[in-house]
Amino acid sequence: MSMASTSALAISPRRVGAMVLRYLYLLRSSWSRVLDLIYWPAVQLFVWGFLQYYIAQNSGFFARAAGMFIGAVLLWDILFRGQLGFSVSFLEEMWSRNLANLMFSPLRPIEFVAALMVMSIVRLAVGMVPVTILAIVFFGFNLYGFGFALVAFFANLILTSWSVGIVVSGVVMRNGMGAETLAWTVMFILMPLTCVYYPVSVLPEWLQYVAWALPPTYVFEGMRALVLEQTFRADLMLAAFALNLGYFAIAVAVFLALLRSARRIGSLLQSGE
Amino acid sequence: MPEIPAIEVENLTKVYTSNGKVTRAVDGISFALTPGTVTGLLGGNGAGKTTTIAMILGLIEPTSGHARVMGAEMPRERYRVLERMNFESPYVDMPNRLTVRQNLTVFGRLYAVADLRERIAAIAAELELSDLLDRPTGKLSAGQKTRVSLAKALINRPDVLLLDEPTASLDPDTADWVRSHLERYRGEQNATVLLASHNMAEVERLCERVIIMKRGRIEDDDSPGALLARYGRDNLEDVFLDVARGRGEAAREAAQ
């Protein structure tokens, strides 16, 4: 038996790796789970891709802004699928009634969160890489052509998705499967507010303050600046990153508070509603 | 220097409040378990057995009082001792889509088990799971799943083992087989076992001490032999019924 640190904050790569392995075993055993990762992003791509194709034929602006919708839908999917990848991996423990086994094991909550973050990226890669290739083949849109900007967009979107995923998982852990719906729907409240398909200036002035409090807004504005003006807005990315760090810290604190509350009300032993 | 109890519970209380209704699931219980002993926790449904075990595991925070395992206060100091503990319960499952080997690999890594491959082979041989190692856990029968859960509970050779109804829903043959294995494990490892059960024959066979709970409190606490003598009964089931039906005091007086 190893003499591992007994601190709640000590992170063991071995335990994080064990949890990642658990989810990889699961993905490998279920072709339907893998198909599900690719199916919706591909459907979204084709709907928005053909719509953009049609509009571009009838509008000079949209012809100039080729790829704006496809870029937006792919970036939105990074945000949405990133959160879903995190939350669904957590839900797998609830569905399999395995949460108590984990919470009683030496696994630290922060290691559990780290494993879910890794799985969020793995699931995103499985789902998104084939779809970005389809975007190149069918619509001539190369997301990787964004270069370094894509790295900045991705880092900011995935950080936001993790923050939301962490809070959603905490709520489900504390309140049971009755709160599962949150995992599938909570991100959609961000869709109109973060201005995925239109500029922030379209919103009423008071709502613009809300929009600018959300990191993805900066990413979608940055993407439009890149596509329409061929300008990389580093200032927007830095602002988004600063906001993301704050939200991530708050999300982890909320998760730990919900875990403490779950221990108080005895919900770690239950996986039902 | 006095020996530190493997498990020590002191004025342990758990109160739930829901819609203004207060429920005392566990009501100020105290006991200490000597290392290397097997103790049975008896009681009807809602007696507080599972809540007590969950507080000892650190899964539920006590409202007041203390639960200590090998000297570590639970749940605050749980990471000092979790690698040396384990538990099994029919209310908790293993991931069904993973094979038995995959499940044991994941938990073996979480518990930092050395030479994991060899340990899995050994425990599979002990629990007659070798032929099932590469089958999905969800495809196994109830008895086979129980053996897999037991393999998970023993993967780290725990010094303290908590079992919540380990033979529930098993046929008599499999249940007997599980009990024999637990007896052997305790003998070989000098482990401390706390066992919650509804099966009186099981408790009589495995336990040198029995704690009877009712409505969150300890009603009685002694060796099986002493309890039988005190209540003037031939078996623990009758003792249990005396306590559960509120005639324990009368039975004790009649036996004197």
C-alpha cells in the first residue's frame, strides 16, 4: 500500500488516470455512446452550413462573411459539447449507482473533477474532429485555419463549459436525478445571451451588460472580428480568460459546498430522484 | 498504552429535517470495536443501521457526536484511513458495462493496490471469479455480482471492512459460501468487520458481538451467547423479535 498524502487537496495522477480509464472503458464498450457524440454536431453543421450556402448566394454581406455561421456553430458545439461531456461522464456514475463507491474511495473530489475535465476533452475530440473534417469537405470551411486564434477560442470555451459542468454535477449530486435535466438544458440559456450568431450590439443596451459578463460572448465577437475583418482581438480573449478564471474558481467552491451539503443530507448513498 | 479501537462511535447522532418534520435517524449511540473482531449490527428497517455505517464511512456527516476509524475523525480526516478501509452494500452497484477485470482495475488503482494484475488474479481465484473476469458486470447473476462487489471490497486487503447486508437476495448456498469467505478473510488478515444484516443465522455464525438497534438507538449490545441467555431464547431471531416488538424488557425479566 502506498504512503500517499492524506490531504484532501493532494492530487494523485494515478487516481485521476484510474477515473479516466473507467470512462474510456465505458466509451469503448458502447458504440451508441460514440455515435451520439458525433451525430448532433454533424446534423447542426449540415443545417447551418446549407443555410449559410443559401444566404451567401443572395447577399453580398454573407458572401463576404463566408463561414461565419459554420464557425459559430462549431464554436458553440465546443461550448455545449464540452459541458455535456463533463456532465454526462458524471451522470454515468449516478446511472450506474456507483457514486458512493467513489465518494468512499480515496479519490479526492478535485481528482474526480480533473478526470471529468479530461473526459470532456476526449469526448469533444471524438465528436468534433470528424465534424470539422466534414466542414472542410462539404463547405470548404477549415476551422483549423483560425490558427492560434482557435487555441484561444477553444481554451476560453472549454473553461466556461467546465465551470457550468462542475456546478450542474454538484447540483445533481446533492439533489438527485430529478435535477438531471439541467445537464441537457442549462447551456441553452447562454445561447441568446452570448450572441453566438449575431453581434452584441443587436441586444438591448441593458442586456449587453449581461452578455459582456459571459466569457463566450468575447469568443463569438472575436470569431466575427476574425472572419469579417481578419483581425485577432487578443484583448477580447484576455478579458474572457480573466472572467473564466473567476467563474472556474467559483464553480469549484460551489461544487465543494454542494458536496458538503450532500454529506449532511445523506444524498451520496442515493442515486434516485 | 491502550489500543486504539478500529471503530469508535461516541454519542453519534443524525437528525434529518424535511418540511418541518424532524427525524432522529441515529440518536446518540456509542460503541467501540476492538481490532480483529466481527460485530453484527442488527435492527429492523429504519433502525438506523445504514445511516450509522454511512457515518462511519464518511458518506454522511453526523449532526453531532463522533465516528472515528483507526483514530481518524470521519469525515474530516477520512483521507488518513480510506486506503485501509472498504465496504460492500447491495444499495451500491459497480458499473454494469465494464467487465469484472476493468472494474477491479479501476478500484485497484484508486486504492493504490501494489502488483494489481497479480492481486486481481488472486482475488478472482479466491472468489471463483476467474472465468468471469472478462464478462460485463451487468451480465452476471445476482450471486456473481455479489462476489464481484466482495472482490472490490477486498481488493485493497482492508483492515476495516463494513458490510451492509452482504448476503441479501442470495440463495442459501451462495450466502453460505460468502460467509465462509468472510470468516477466512478475517482470520487471515485480522481485519475488523462491522456487518449490518437482517439474517440472524448469519450474525450468529460470524459475529462475536451483536449490537441491536431500534429507532436510532442501541437497545442491546453483547455477545450472541450472552444475548440468548439474557432473553431466555434459543436463537437470535427470537431475541430480535422481542426487541423489535417492544417486549425485550419482559423477556429479560422472565429469563432472570
